[in-house]
Amino acid sequence: MRGLLIGRFQPFHLGHIYVIKEIAKEVDEIIIGIGSAQKSHSLENPFTAGERLMMISRSLYENGIHKNYYIIPINDIDNNSLWVSHVKSLTPPFDKVYSGNPLVKRLFKEAGKEVATPPLFNRREYSGTEIRRRMLEGEPWEELVPKAVVKVIEEVRGVERLRDLAKKDVL
Ligand code: ATP
Ligand code: MG
């Protein structure tokens, strides 16, 4: 049995680790789809697909999650009715989809896939939006992500990047 988790992972955080551990109890193999893979260097999507891939694979290793997993970048296509086929064209076959996103759930359900909504874990803090906000405001964010993610973000100077992106153009 193979399960699919799709997210943007901007960045990958402890809520994602928790949800992957939950999914790992149910399935033999986990497919992690990196959504909006083509996006980077924006306030909503600061990190590249490659950077996010590095965050995920190092974090799973660091957390001793040695289950077979596949990490697959998935570019957006501007066509919701074709999106499930697009995802299926890029991933190994899967039996079940895990997502909290209503559109993702709707599209997979209409395609006849089993869909589950994993329970949220400390959502107030374990949230990409909250972590990006803290990075911009200069508040501590490191405790909300795996150690490996702190290292990747330092390596690519991610906080500096985010702050530069928030600056206004010269007049
Ligand atoms: P953003 O605020 O940028 O949307 P996010 O924290 O929602 O970031 P996503 O990459 O959108 O991160 O999350 C992908 C999926 O991971 C969600 O649809 C949800 O199923 C799961 N997830 C996210 N945060 C948590 C959490 N704190 N606990 C459990 N599952 C989570
Ligand atoms: Mg989200």
C-alpha cells in the first residue's frame, strides 16, 4: 500500500514530520509530492524545489524515518480538471491521498481516490505561514522545524532571501 502526501513545504516543518509519522503507520511506502515546484523566490514560496527536497530527505533521515519514500517535485498546471492526471503521470501508483487542502481533496475524490485528512498538530505554530512570518519579523522560528531544515536554510541564506523579497522597489 502506497500513500501520497502533497504540500508546498515552504518550509518543511515539525507538523509535516508528525503527519508523515502518522501516515507511516498505515502504508508501506510514502510518496511526498512537492507542489508548486516551479515557484521560488517569492514571499509565499521562498524556497526552490531542490532546496525543499533537501529539507525533506535530510529531515526524514535525521528523524530515523527509514520507510521507503519517494520525493517528487510537481509543477503547477493551470487546469484543475487535469491536475490529478498530471500528478499521476509523475508519481508511482498510490492507493490513498493525505491532505488537509479542500481543493486537493475534492479533485482526488472526484477521480475516485481514497482521501484522508490527517489530524493537525500544534497548527498555530507548525504552519508554513507562521514560520515565514517569524523569519521576516526576526522572531525565533528554528524550534518549529527539524534541525536539518535550519541547516539548509542557513546554507542557502534563506532568511536573508525572504527579507530581501519583502523590500520595496526603489522609487
Ligand atoms: P502554508 O501556511 O504555507 O500553507 P503549511 O504549514 O500549510 O504551509 P503545506 O505544505 O501547505 O504547509 O502542508 C501540506 C500538508 O501538510 C497540509 O495539507 C496538511 O495536511 C499537512 N500539515 C501541515 N501542517 C501540519 C500540522 N501542523 N500538523 C499536521 N499536518 C500538517
Ligand atoms: Mg498549507
